[in-house]
Amino acid sequence: MSTPHPTRTEDVFSTLRHEVLTGQYRPGERLPSERELALRFETGRGAVREALRKLETLGLTKSARGGSRVAAVDEASLDVLGPLLDLQPVPDAELVDQCLKVLELLVGDACDQLLARGSEAGIAVVRERIAQFLALSAGNPNLLTARLALSQAMLRECGNLPMRLIANGLRMQLLERLWPRLPEPDEASLGAVKALLWDLDQALEGRNRRSARRALQALTQLNRDHLRAALCDAGATCDVNALLPTPPSRGLPS
Amino acid sequence: MSTPHPTRTEDVFSTLRHEVLTGQYRPGERLPSERELALRFETGRGAVREALRKLETLGLTKSARGGSRVAAVDEASLDVLGPLLDLQPVPDAELVDQCLKVLELLVGDACDQLLARGSEAGIAVVRERIAQFLALSAGNPNLLTARLALSQAMLRECGNLPMRLIANGLRMQLLERLWPRLPEPDEASLGAVKALLWDLDQALEGRNRRSARRALQALTQLNRDHLRAALCDAGATCDVNALLPTPPSRGLPS
DNA sequence: TGGGAAAAATTGGTACTACCAATTTGGACT
DNA sequence: AGTCCAAATTGGTAGTACCAATTTTTCCCA
């Protein structure tokens, strides 16, 4: 929003997206006509149309002859999460936590599937990632990258494509916004993480699904707590529902 | 694919999407120029550009001055799942099963969160949905709708927005393709479902998270088995990886 | 006065042209 | 071969014109 957008289409797109997400147009309401929008943004109708196609693909609007209408937010694509986090200067702690909860769920199940299928190669890959992380010392800038590579490997090796797509999408949108705010791990917490990772490694070696699950759970809980604290310190709000425009009144116009 | 697309943009979009998903362009490879595509589809460059914007929003391509390039499939949005299912006349049984597995995971956790938070109103809503289903008899065409309304209610009431977005997206894409193939529940299986739903209802009343979890798990397992059988009978393939174009060669061009 | 059908204005869909700026490509030169 | 520069290519934007579907308004008749 502060940086000038590289293209007019992107400008129109992100502005309209923001306006829809902030509820300036209520679900089912008509959007201004393309010609009006072109006039307002001082651009050609082509750029406006391209922006509308993008909104439509996100599931935020429906275009048809006679006019475009906005859709309810929870009918939208997962990809609106990022913009939703951008609505406030500091991402909403509750929403971030919900995302992490879903990620925890997915990674946990991925690990379970991995062990259940007994994919030797997959387990080996994941364990190698763990080893790579454990080899890093505090202050190493690659710590986060290594940590992410671990969960990514787990999701890849579990063989569940939808799971991978979801996790990738979530991670992308979160990372973009959270990277600068991620708490620098201090000695103590890094030690805790490493201990848990060591547990996880042992569980993987012993093909112990319950232990692995427990270690992963503790690991992500640690992450969630740290991140929530960091966000709240930064003055984050903590109420998802306040972000959403008008609770869907039953029976919106088709 | 069989039905003629309502607009030229949609035509170009779905055709290109199909070609990308079937691997006719390898990840990182350049797409034909907009002018070439316009020529090929016998349409104006505007329509082609709108289609490209949609592909870009899906995460399947990246456009920049100098040319558009296709991205790796697992960097795409969750919304490519539907088209991915369309690659074959009968949706791939394995992929569908993976989707259901994720849905099961989400609904299960939603139920857990619901009980954990002890939201009286939410629990009441869900129990009402259960009652509505139990009131229907075999052969009633609303059975499926009622069944879906149940899990939808659970996801809505659990208060986790990302979860709702994911589940909605998954369900939408699955339903569109699977609705005509959904197995008509016979007396016996309907009875089993109703018994499990009754269990679930009891668990909800008693705020018993473990029982609820178990009932839900059994319920979705039933669904998965039925659907997989139906798809395999219809001659579905059963190998997700065969669907994906070229396993991502490490280090694709930026 | 109310309802409904016809006419007018609006709107999205498509096509075509022209020009700019960034990138890519290919060849000339060192 | 390696480098650099210029030309061709490509995406981004602007503008116009027209069509077909939809919406809105108008007006007539019961």
C-alpha cells in the first residue's frame, strides 16, 4: 500500500481487494462499473478488467453481464489470508495463530502418514534435515531456513498433494508478512527446540508414531507461543472476527 | 471441456490451464507470447491477457516484461485441485482420497476446538444439524445436503477462519466433480451413518472430545471407503504422482 | 392504483490499434 | 571465447468501437 505498485493493474487489484476485505462493499452488493472504475483510477478499462479477473479468481467477486458483485469472504480462496493479515499494521495475532494451528495439524498428520507408510527414503530425507538443523549454532542466520526446510520436507515426503498445496500456500502468505517479526531464538529456546528435534529424530528412527507426534506437537506449540508473544508485544490485535465484514446474512443474492 | 465456454477469456484460460497441468509446458519454460496466443485462439490480445492474469492468480504462471513463464505445480494455489481432477474422465481415486483425508483432519480438529472452547451456541447449532439429518429417511434427495451442512456448520462454529477457507475450497472443488458419482446410500450404510451420528450427538452433549473424535473419524472413514470403491468401479486411476508434470528438478529458473 | 410489458440506458465481453518501456536475442567487435 | 551494443520481441497501458445481455426506466392498460 505504501510502495507504489509496479503496474496499474496491480494497483487497481490490490486497492479493490483491500476495499472488499475491509467491507466497504457488502457481500452481494454491486461493484462500480468498469467504466467508472477506470475513470476513478485514471486508467484504461483494460487494466480494470484484468484486475477484476484477478479478484474473480480469488473468489472475492463474480462478474457477469450487467455488473460485478462481491462475494462473501468465506467463499473466497485461501489466498485472501495474506491480504487479510495486511489489513492492520501488525498482523492479527489470533489469525496468525489459527494459521499455525492448521499448519501444525497438517505437519503432524504428514509425519504420521510418513511413518505409517514406512517410506524409508522419505524418513531418511526428513532425518537428514533434522541433522542439518542440529548442526547449526545459535545466531546462525540459516536457522529459520533450516527449520522451514524440515517441515517442508515432511510435507513433501508424505505424498499428500492437497496437503502440500495448502501448507505451501499458508506458509508463503505467513512468511511474507512475518519474516521481519520472527523472534530471534535465544540460547535457551534454541536448546529446547534442539532437544525436541532430537526426540523427533529418535521417534523417526524407532518408527514410533506417538512419540513423533508428541515431539512435533510440542515443537509447534513452542513456535506458536513465541510468535504470539512477539506479535502482541508489537501491538497486534487479537480478534479475527473484527476483521471480517458483516457476518454473512443468510441468503445472499445469486 | 465438452461444454463450450461462455466467454473467450474463459476458453483461453481453461485451455492453457489444462496444458500447464498436463505438463505440456515444463516448469520454468516460457509460454508463447500474448500475440501468438491471440493468433492461436483467434481472439484479441485483451482476452489472452485476462486469461493470463487468471493463471497468474492461480499461481500457475508468472508474467513479466519479456515473457510469461510457468511455475511448478506445487507452488500453485489450492484451487488447481479441481482442474487437476479433471485431467482424467474419472477423477483419480487416490487424489480424491487425499482430499477427503485432509477434510477429515480439519473437521476433526474443528470438532475438537468446538468442544474445547465450550461454545454452547456452536454446539447447539451442530447438534441441530445432526437432528435434521437423523430425521431424513433413505432415498431422500436432501440426505447429502444435510450431511454436508453438518460438517460445514462444524467448521463455521469452530471459529478458525483459515480452516473454513481451506475446507470450503476443498469441498467446492470436490463436489463439482463428484456430485454425479456420489454413491446412493443404501439402507445398511445409511443405518451405520445414523448410528455414528447418534454417537457423535451423544459425545457433543456430554462434551466428550475423545468420543466425538472417534465417531467423526469412523464417519469419514466410511465416506472415504464408499467413494473410493465407487470411483474404482468407474475405472478411476489411482496414482497421483502420474498426474504431476516432471518432478520438480531442483533449482528452477527464477 | 397496481401490474406488466416494452423501450431505453447501462454494463460486461470482444476486437483492434497504437505506443512505451523492459527484456531478450543475436551479432559485431575486441 | 568473452563482452558489449543495437535491434527485435514482449508485456503494460491507453483508447476506441461495437455487440449482446442485463438492468432500469417508462409508459400503457386493466
